[in-house]
Amino acid sequence: MYGKAAIGLTFVILFLISCSIYVGTVDLRSYFFPLLQSSPVPRSLCANGRPFRVYMYDLPRKFHVGMMDRRGSEEAAPVTMENLPPWPPNGGIRRQHSVEYWLMASLLYHGDGEEEREAVRVSDPETADAFFVPFFSSLSFNTHGHSMTDPETEVDRQLQVELLEFLQKSKYYQRSGGRDHVIPMTHPNAFRFLRQQLNASILIVVDFGRYPRNMSSLSKDVVSPYVHVVDSFTDDDPLDPYESRTTLLFFRGNTVRKDQGKIRVKLAKLLAGSGDDIHYEKSIATSTNIKMSTEGMRSSKFCLHPAGDTPSSCRLFDAIVSHCVPVIVSDRIELPYEDEIDYMEFSIFFSMKEALEPGYLVSQLRQFPKDRWVEKWKRLKNIAHHYEFQYPPKKEDAVNMLWRQVKHKLPGVQLALHRSRRLKVPDWWRRRR
């Protein structure tokens, strides 16, 4: 009797151990070879919920906040949470390319709520999961080389040369070939002189319109929203939101664009005379016009988003924070956080061919059911906070969403790094493709 019980118990124990091995919860080496467990087995970064650790290079002020106030560009004191200059409230159109500032600010912040942050700054680079390069490349273009021909363009080029020299001397950049380095480049012309030499790094971009196919891609880079220019609609609670918005379709913006953005001129001609509830107006970004756009978006059911000089533009994110259902006309657009957010839930998409078919776009919007529009409006209100850049950062805001996107790229970085270290011949896979 006792023998049968012992056999049964042994069977149960063996069964439990085999199940544990199968699901990966037991490592037999810890039972039979404890000396082999002197160092912990590393786990994938994405396998736990901790904030990932970012080391931020301590670059001179001329590379970042010094461009916001040239009088302080040569100060020796490092930038801290206490002396970080605020983004100027009159920053105007430059604000849409200020992602680099908000990412840097989030790493400087060490106040309350650290447990809800996606990324935290570490002082020891040996403990870092990734490295942040705080070069305001977009602001450098807007400040030093906006006309692309004036003498100050040389300042932008020289900053890029100096930064590249700095990185190439860093043992951490050398160690990974720059693969685990995060570099914001949200302006289409940011870092335009030496961009190709940072090909391996994780670039923060708003789209891929100005990048060659062999450089930037969704597999390694992160698509960011533009920083919205209009004010957020915080008290949008009418009894009947559909009827309270009297304009059917709204657009205000520059109609003289390049590449796919040439569709804006065609749409202007196509939409002329479509009705009093269609507002399509040529405009440039001034403080007065931004206020008028704010009012127009808040009183419109749909906001038109045709491609600009590149496939995306700030107008999409202005519409989102205005709770105006975006009508996206851009065949090659890539969207932020699309692995987490379904844009079909709050936007409408038309191909460029469909949008240029006479009467088609407007007729589709006029027939769009009220209940479905209200569903999209509610969804906009629920997700708008993901597009807010702010300091201090808040849970699930744009900065934290972006850091999470960077974190998602780390397994691919590790894969590329491990393969490059063991290959003794040129990468056969790349030659095959």
C-alpha cells in the first residue's frame, strides 16, 4: 500500500516538474547544479514592466537649449530639472518640431510619479538599455539654416560635424555601432548634411518622406506625432456634439506644397462651390491664423488632412486634440503608435485617387451616419492625451508613448548587435536581398 502511494507521489512530482519545464518556470540547473547559478540569467527587456534605463549624453548647451537663448549657449553649467528653460509660449510654428525638447525634459525630470514613467535617466552608462543624444537637430535647422543658403547654414553643418565626432569617440557608440542610440530628427531637413552616417541609430521621425529607403524604416525607427500647434479642446461636452459643429469639412493651411502635397491645390479647385459648410482656405501659420484654425476645427465635424511637403503634417494632430474627425488623404503616411492605436476608430481614410474624384469625398462625408461620427468623436476624446507633449510628463502622454515605442525596438537592436558580433564574413542576408 505504501509502495503504491510512493509510486503515485513520485509520478505526480515528475509530472509537475515536466509541466514546469514545458512552460519555462523551472530551471533544473538550479536544483542539480546550483554553482552554475552564481550570476542571474538575463531576461529580455520587454519581459518585465520596469521603466527602461536611458543614459543621456551631457552635451554642451549649444547643441540643445542654447539655441533657445543664444545668450546662454556658452554656459558651462549642465542642464538640470531646476534650470531647464521652458519652451517659449510664443514658439510659433517651431513648436511642431519640438519633440527633441520634450524627450530631453522627460529625462531631466525626477519628481513624483516615477513608477509610472516609461523611461528613467541613469547616471551610469554601463546600466543603460539605450542612449539618448540630446541634439536639437530640428531647432538647429530652423535657427541656423532655415533658408538653406544663408551663411548661418554653416553653423548647422558644423554642429552636426562636432556631434558625429563626439559620438564616434564614445565607447558606447562604438560598442553597438550606434544601434542603441536614440536621436530625434522630426524636421524633414534635420541633420541633413550627415544624416546617412547615423543610419544605424533609432531615429525619432514624423514620417519617412525625406529619407532614402535604405536608411530609415519602421523596423528600427519610431514615428512621432508632431507637437500640436492649436490649443487642446478641454471642455468639449455639448449635449449634441454632432449638431453643435456646423461646418462639415474644414481646412486652413498652405496650399503650395511639394511632392504629394501638390494635391492641396487640386483639392482647392475641386472643393470650390461644394457648399457653405465646406471651409477650404489658404493660410500661413501666424498667431492670429492659429487661433482662427483652433476655432474652425472646434466647430467642424471633419478636418481635412492632405499630405504636405512630406506624407504627414501637424494638421492631423491639431485635429485630434480638437476632437475633429480627421479625413486623411495621404497614400504613404505612417502614423504614431500604430501598434497600439487603431486610427480607423477615429479617422476616415481616402486614397489620393478617391479624393480627386469629383464629388466623391464630400458625398461620402454628407452620407456619414451621425451615430458613427459620435463614436469617432468619443474615441478622439479618449485618446487625445496620447498626443500631449508636456512638462512634467504625465502617464500615457506623448513622451511616455514614444519611450515605450523606443523600448519596443530594443529586441531588434539586440538581434542586430548579436549577429554583427559573430559574423566573420559580410552579412549574407543583406547581400541576398
